[in-house]
Amino acid sequence: MNLNSNLQQLLGDPDWPIESDLAELAKTLLDNPRTDARTDLMARLDGELQDYLDFCRFREQQKLRGSVAERHAAWEAACLAEACAILQRQSLRDFGYVPQQLFSEPLRVC
């Protein structure tokens, strides 16, 4: 998909409530694609569009049901779970399972 179709999809999706100022930016880009401020507008919309596309992938994979709030809560919970898993793997790579000070002295077998 290209940028214009992604923006149109974002603006027309009832599952994605968008703040009015961002909606106006998206409409400005769609109405006037050759605007001099295109780069600035895209920089402000980029995070919103990436979140929206991620939500769409999640919604399609999970076949979500429930209200808009429930679908968003499920997506946010999945994002948080993924972030926690990434942090846990990073911590294990950096520090291992056991703190180093536990083995600072040699073990004795009695």
C-alpha cells in the first residue's frame, strides 16, 4: 500500500480514533500532496501511521472481537507483553540467571 491509501484507511477506520490535529494533518497531505511542508507533516504522522498499521496486522491475525476499547486494550497488552519479553531477553543476555556475587567465593564440598 502507498502512503495515500494508508492515510485514507487510517482516517476512515472506526477502530482507530485519531486526535483531531493529526486527522487534520492527514487530510492536508491527502488534499495537497505537493505541499512544501510535506516532510514536517509526515514526521508528525509517522508514529501514528506505524501504530495504526501494527494494530491492523494484529487485528487481522487475532480476529479480535468486542468493543473498540477492548480491541485496543488487547493490542496494547500484546505490545506490552512483547516489550517485556524483549527486556527480559536483554537482561538475561547481559546478566544471566544468577547474580555474579553468589559465586565470588569458591564452593566447598563437605
